[in-house]
Amino acid sequence: MKQQQTIKMPHVSDEMLEALDVLFPERTPEINMDMKEIYFRIGQRSVIRYLHAEAKKQSENIIENNN
């Protein structure tokens, strides 16, 4: 696997994360869901989890730079 490039992410706002959490909530798959649908939803949440982590990192960097 190739090493991931360092990409400067734009600011990830709390408002955007809140909206994404409403649109694509964490939830347990239903028993009758097709595996493709389950994998698709897992992928959606994976991106949102990444954005949450990025927002936290951005917030920590702001705090560190202000000290």
C-alpha cells in the first residue's frame, strides 16, 4: 500500500459535522439489509468519523498555536 500524502484539509466546522451526523447517523444494520448496503453505510460513517478526527486535530492545533 502506498504511503498517504499529507494533504492540508480545509476547516471542518461543527455545523457541518452536526448535519452529517443527522443525515448519516451511527446505527446498527437491520437484519434484512443487503451486505452491499451495509458496506456502503459503513463507508459513509468511516468518512464522517475521519472528519470528526480531523476537526479535533484542527481544534487542538488552534489551541496549541494560541499558547
